[in-house]
Amino acid sequence: MEFTDTILAIIVNDQDREKVVAGGTPLFIARDDDELQRVALQLSRILKAMCHLLDTGVYIIVKH
């Protein structure tokens, strides 16, 4: 089984940053929900990848 999907970025609100553990993926901290959504959308367009909202309120940018 070969995995080709890659997480390119993680975006989270400042208040929810404890939900994410430091690792090898770039982490972007947003001030509020508006900035969270805006940064997630911009990064997905720049990286030509998909933006996914997890149930925890954390966005991940994934290259499929």
C-alpha cells in the first residue's frame, strides 16, 4: 500500500493551539475564526491542495 497524500500545513485558532502537537508540518496560528478560514483558503490555493476542516476546529491542507 502506497500513501501519496501529504499534509502540507495545519491552521488553528490561538485558543485551540493546545490541540496540535509540534511536528514536522508547518503550523499557522490564527487570531480568530475569520482569519482561520482566510488563511486556510489562501494556503490551499497557493499550494494547489485541498483544505479540510476537522471536527476539532483545525484546518489541514492536504496534497492528494
